[in-house]
Amino acid sequence: MSKLLWKTLLLGPAAIGAALAFSSSALAAEAVSAEESASVDALEQVSFGQEPVRLAQVTSVQQLSDVSPADWAFQALQNLVDRYNCIQGYPDRTFRGNRSLTRYEFAAGLNACLDVIAQLIQTDAITREEFEQIRRLQEEFQAELNTLRGRVDALEADVAELEANQFSTTTKLRGQVDAHLGVPFDTMDTPVEDDSATFVSRARLNFDTSFTGEDRLRVRLQGSSGNDPLGAFAGFANASGEGDSTLDLRVDDFYYAFPVGNRLDFIVAANSILTDDFVVSTIVPFDGPSVADAGGPLFYDAGMGGDVGLGVSFAITDRFVLDAGYSVDAGGAADPSVGIFQGTETADASQSYIAQLSYLGDNLQAAIAYLHGDGALDDEVGFDGATDKEVDTFAGLVNFGFGRFNIGGHIAYADFDDDDDFSWTAGVAVDDLFIEGTQLGVYGGQLPQFTDRDDNPFLIEGYYEIPFNEFLTITPAIIYGDAGVDGDGDDTTVYGVIRTTFRF
């Protein structure tokens, strides 16, 4: 073996070690920055591409403005600069050691160190003592290297098997089952009487396909069953029984979402799309973890129809996002004599429009929204059945975040056919209470009415979402509601509910 080849083999691990030292401060910072990154989860729904940067060679550690002798990695950086001259910084002469390292930056640092070591080999600048030290390190870690090689071989075999038996190269299949068991503690006398336990369930299969890595074609198969005990208050979230006692399978979602540049995102849907499906965030912290639909909030759905639709999301800045969407229900879209932009010409059709401007800050998230619906108001939010009314809704939403503690809510004013309606919710949510990943929430408020009754319905819910693992989540909840109907009977109810969610 030639002297040059022997030196190259010996110095290979040293080069990698030097590159790892180059990145050590950035990698170590990942654990430090994990908590900070959790505070900007709201921004994860809007992603923007990063512009490429060109790294600059550093000849002295003093040239790095954000590196000081007090830093724990200062000595390592100084040795790499003085001994090997293979540290690179950003054009503004910063090292940015407290941020995570990209693969491109690692490759640049490794290449710089390899160039220097290649020059040292050619000039015999590496001493015999250094060769002996490298050889001893190789022998000392030989067992660990063999173990690592075995793990890599096993990983390659597993990857080959997955590739040979994968469902699709472009499509991922995900499933979810939600089951709600509701038990009444106190039932209302009017307008309905229901003193029995109720079970509501739903199953979903999501087929998500991406052709570019940034787009998504979603096809969802869904079946649900059970009668909703909270019909007076819009029901259990994520488990619409639809008055059916059989799990009839249907295509519930069918849409394609794709970006155009770094600031624009579009969504085109063939069915089952409605107002809040177009917005980047519904702001309030209890939307999703809450069991009752009122956590939604309900003004997004009241008086709105949607099935076929088109939406756009424009990121004005990293914090401000403007969303807009239009949808029409299947009745209008399926009738060729009506068309998707004239849904109100038929009795069974309705349209909805939405525009929402959102601010997504670290500790404050807020939004203002305008919605218009000009079709049927279904009895989802009332007792009196469907009525044909045009509804204009103006709403504001806000959430204040204080670490794991959030305070949020909304107000909404609706104008429909020379009448008006006011609704609101407010509540608190505490994340990671007692157990990591949990959320304890309490919220309540006045729900939309849109029907002939004395008062708006009123609801209060307390829930505790507990993820036992990545596959199983259980959420117990207590729900109190006042139907707001006049009469001599009792129109209040109290329910205990346990929601069980399986994801696979």
C-alpha cells in the first residue's frame, strides 16, 4: 500500500471528526432550541423556502462576531481554525452555533476540512506521532465501528424490504377511528327527552399523495354511525352520526392542495369543503382537543353550505396570512342547469364565502373573518329545521399564549334577513399538565341561534386530552348545555363523555 493511500485511510476518520467538530455547537443547540420551537407551532402551517447562502472561509476565530472565549466550544473552534484552517462562517461573519445544521452546511464544512487534510498529506505535514495516535483511535473504537456497520447493513436490508413491499411510492395511507360514549347525568324535558347512554363512532382512511413533495392530493373514505345526544348544541366533534345507524362508507374528502412560489397556496376540492377548511388556523386553542362541536367555533358552519370549492392562502409576511375560499354544496354543483356559481337557484343548494386575515405570532395569535352564506340554514344549530336565509357573519378570534398556558376565544355577529345574532366563546387550555402531550381545557359561550327561540343556546365544556402513545388518545369531558327554549320544562342537560381515538 502506498504511503499516500495509507495516509488517506488514516486521515479519513480525522476529517469526519473535524467536520463533526465544525457542527458540534449547532447540533448541541437542537436540544436547547426544542422548547423555543414549540412556541411557534402555529407557524408550522405556513412554510417558506430559505434562500441559499454562500459560506465564507475564516482565518481567525476572532472574525466570528458571535463567538466569544466564554463559549463552551470556543477552544475546539480555535483549534480547527489555527491548526486546519477549515472553519467557514456566514457572509455577515457569524457562526450561528446555536441553530441546527443543514446537510448542505455539513457538506461544506466537511469539504473544507478534506481540502486542508489533502494538502497536509501532500506536504508531509502530518507527523508520525499523529499517525500513531489515529491508529490507536481506530483500534480502540474498532468494536463500536463494527457494531455501527452491522446496524447500517440491517437498516439497508429493512429499507430494501419496505421498498419491495410498499403500498405506493407516492401515497401514504393513514387511518383514524373516533368513538364517543355519552352518558347523561341530567337531561332536559324540552324540546327532546333523552336519558340513555349514547355511542357515536366514526372511521376514516386517508390516502395522501404527493407528486412534488410540497403538494397533497387527499382522498378520504369515511363511515360514521350513531345518534347524536347533543343535537341541541351541535353535537360531538369529529364524530358526525348524520342520523344514520350504519357505517356506510363514502368519499368524505377529495381535494388537491399545492403551493405556487413561497407565499401562495391553493386548494381545489371536489366535495366536503367548508369555510374553516380554507383558513390557516381557527386560532382558539380548544378547536380539535374539545369534544363538543362548539369548540370549533360554530360560527364557521352556521348558515354555510359547502361541497365543491376553491381556496387560496397568501402569506403576506411570515406572520400575516390572508385566506379566502368559495364553496357550493352538491345540490347546486351537481345540477348542470345551475352551475357551481349559482347554487341558490335550487332549493337544496347553498353557497358560502370566507375571507380571513390572521396574525400568527409567538405569544399572540389573532384573526378577523367575514363569511357569507346564501342557502339553507340546517338544524345543526337549532331545533326548528332548515330555513332559507342569507347570512353575513363578522367575527374576531384571539389567543394569548403564556408558555404552556393559553387564553382564547371569539366573538361573532351575524346578520340574516333583517335579523341578527351574537355568539361568543372564551376559555383556557393548559398543555402538558401532569403528563407530556396532554391538554386540559375549559371553555364556554353563547352559541349561534338562527332559529325562533327565546335565547341562544349556552354550553360549557371541560376536557382532558390524554395521549397514551402515538396510536391511542383518550379524552374524558363534562358538557353542560342550556337549550335556550322557553316553556315550563327543563331545557338544561349535563353529559359525561369519553372520546377514544385510534390512529394507525
